[in-house]
Amino acid sequence: MSEAAMTSESRQVKKSWRPGLLTWLVIGGLILVNLAVFCSDGNPHTLRKILHDFNPCHWPAWYAVNLWLAVAGLTLVPLLMLPKVQRCIHSFLALKSFQFVTTRFKQSRVNQRFVRFMLQRKFRKRLFRGGVALFRQIQVERCPRYVGRILIFTAALVFFLYSDLTATPRMCVFYSRKWIRLFFYWYVYVPFYYGPLVEYMYMGKMTWRLFIAPATGLLFILWLLRLSNKMKKRRNKNDK
């Protein structure tokens, strides 16, 4: 089969999938059926309530936030895809003043201390290396994709935090956090720290749990002394 025949068949398929008059009549009929279901209770205020809910002035506040995020995405993403804008970003990154600021920031004491702090532990070292590798992979040509993903994530977060549809999972997350906090309070702090002290002060009852609080404080002080000793040794090595 020749390419011309294949293109003609594809055009015919595309034309056949275009909605005709019958399709729009079916869609209109479905809309009327749904309106009849909602308005079949005989209450004259039902239609007013539907129109009230469809009025944008009566929508919740988070609707406006997500709509503005959608407007920002539809504006920024095509703007960042323009070659002129990408050339401007490349020229800004190549400026001597920008390079001077970045080199001064890398050589600053705050940055060096932060890097030393991140490289002290294996977990922090892996996290820091992953962040550096991710930062190096950032390209100006992919900025529209990054902006679009950030805006979609922000809109989804706003929807999860303020929508009525996500009230149940939101409450589950809230109560799981609250349950963890209450678990440590009622099952760790009260029976092993606060309760024995109250029993000793008011009833003179002495149990083995009374010595948990001073033992914990002593261990915490020893850990702080060991940590300060390690920090001093590392500072002396870096000064040498």
C-alpha cells in the first residue's frame, strides 16, 4: 500500500471521528436527562441551588488558587519554551557577575560548614550527593517541564488540603500524626517519667521507674559531651 493511500485512509478516519449533529444531540439529551433527575423532586429551589453552585462567585477559595495556578502554568510553560527566552536565560547564567556571586557563595564559610556537616554521616552524604547530581542534571531546555510539574504538584496539594472530597484521607493523616504524638505521651512519658515522679512526691512511693529520668538525662549529657569532642577533633584536623 502506498503512502498516499495510507494518508488518505488516516484522514478519512480522523474525519469519521469528528462529532456530528447526532453526537451533539446525544450529549444534549444526556444533559437534559441529568437535569430532569435533579429537578424531578418538585422543589422549585433545586434549580436555583444548582445555578448557585455553578456560579464562580460562590466557589470555595481554593478553587481560585488552583485556577490562578492553571493560568500561571498556561502562561509560563509556553513562554519558557520560546527560543528567545531560553537564550536570555543562558546569557544570564553566563554573565560574569552571576559567576562571581556563585564562586563567592561556594567559597563562603557558611557553605563550607554546611558541606562538612552533610558529609559527616553516610545518610546525609548520600542525600547531599543525590541533591548535587540532581542539580547538575537541570537544563534550561527542560525548564517548562519543571515548572509544569511544580504547578501540578502545588495544585494537587491545595486540592488535598482544602477539598471536601479528600476530607477522609486528610483526617486519617491528621489522626495518624496525633496518634503517634499521643502514643509517646501516654505510653512513654506518663508511665516512665511523669507518673513515677508524681507517685514519689505525693505518696512517697519509690519504684525502679523513678530512676529512668535521671539515667536518661545522664546519657543525654554524655552524648552531648562526646559529640562536642568529635566536633573539636574535626575542627583541629581541618585547621591543620
